[in-house]
Amino acid sequence: MRILFAGTPQVAVTSLNYLHEAGFDIAAVLTRPDAPLGRKRVLTPSPVAARAEELGLPVIKAAKITAEVTEEIAALDVQAAAIVAYGGLVPEAALNVPTHGWINLHFSLLPNWRGAAPVQQSIIHGDDITGAVTFQLETGLDTGPVFGQVTEAIGEMDTAGVMLEKLSNSGSMLLVQTLQALDAGKAVGVPQAGSHTYAPKITDADAELDFTRPATEIRRRAHGTTPFPGAWAAAEDKRYKFGPLRERRDVADLAAGQLRIEPGKQPTVLIGTGTWALEPTMIQPPGKKMMNASDWARGMLAQGTKVSFA
């Protein structure tokens, strides 16, 4: 089967690899244009563009699928377009170009969490199960009929980054199977049914932790915003970032935002909340790199420094 692949971030690279290894004839790869990265703002190809170039595949870089881009896709004479986190809308004119249309790998169990940040919002809102689906792309936001799905349980210490890595693999296998079924004339799309929820893009404000809230709510918010944009809280107008947080239901004597370091061979950091304490596993102090919380705590004990998020 001759296909177009559309995707941009690292999570989409896995699907590109799976499709390439499965023997699909990838006519070209559509991705977003190079973007400035790092402190020096160096123009850098997207992860998908970089991988496509390694594989020797033609690359189309476009921030928007214009009439000109649509003509370029039409000239490829593809039977289907596989799309994974491309980052832009596909207009109706382009949707009608491939014989089998555009098949979207989406990281939620539709109709739940339509939109830009499904895994992140799923974790923040306390879902126990998430997953990925393949569906027929339409002009509506993630509204098309579903071909198949896979599910993954969300563990208490699982972050959005961890879950996306899991789903990028199981979802990519599903995408391969869906396209193979389409090629064989055996794919059946099932219309979405029931109520739906939306997953808006995660902002830096969404990642701020309020330690007056219940511990479970704070943990979910932290894990849903890890690794990007990164959970954070301010102490004396200085921003600290956090990695995964462990709930400590056995510690309930700390005021909300109060930080305590329990000394030992591996010092433990505890922060009070509206219920019980949270134990950060990783901390990024202002102006420094992310580090093990015990290493940071050891330095704080040595300096006799105190921090409070109250």
C-alpha cells in the first residue's frame, strides 16, 4: 500500500518506524516546518523530519495544508494517509485526495478526550484506563468512525510521558493493522457513540501545583503535565519543578505547602497538602537541572536551608 505519513513530534516517530518496518510504500512525509529550539533558538527539524531524512524519505514541510500542499499530496498518488500528531487541521479538499482517506492514530478512547492533549487530560482528571484508537479523519474534531482500539492502565506513578511512550508502541501496531485491513478491504469503521469530552492544549498555568488541594489531585496534575511543560510551584518567587510525586498517606502532620526533609542515607522530601503528604522523587531547583530529590535534600541539609511552598 502506498501511503503518505503526517506527523511532527517524537511520539509520532514510533509510528513512522513501524510503518516503514511493515513494508508500506511511504511516498512522502508531511511535517511541520523547522522550529527554533534551545536558548540560542536554532532552527531545528521536527523529530519526524529528522527520522524521515534518515530513512531517505521525501519530506514536505508545511505549517498549514494549503491548496498548493494539497496538490503536492495529490501528485503522490497515495491510497491512504496516516496521521499521528501532525499539529494542524486537514482541510476537506485534502481529506478527499487519498483513496481511503486519512487514518488518524489518536491517543485516547474516543469519544473521550477529543483534542490536543488527550493523555495529559486523562491523567489530570483521574482516569484509570487510557488508550489509543485509529479512526477515519473528518472535518469535525476527532469525530470520525473508529477502526480499532488498544487500552493501557494508568498506574499511580505513571506520567504523561510514560503513557505516551507505551501508547506510541501499542498504537503504532494498531495503525499498521488498520492500514493492512484497509488494503485488504476488511476494515470496518464504527461510528462513535455516547457523550464526549475535550482535551484542550496544556499550558504552563495548568502545570502549577497548589498544595492546598488534596494530594491525589495534585499528583494527577503533576503527572499529567510531566514532562511538558513540567509541574512547578513557587517558593519565595522562585520556581521549582517536580518529577513524579508519591502519595504518603502515612504522613498527615504537615501543613499545606510545608516542606520537611527526613534525614537518612537517602533523605526524603515531604510536602504537606490539603490531605496527606506528597513525596517528590525528582526536583529541579531554580537555575539548575532536574535531580533526585534525595540528592537535593542532602544539599539542603548540609546548607541548613529551608524552603516552603505555603
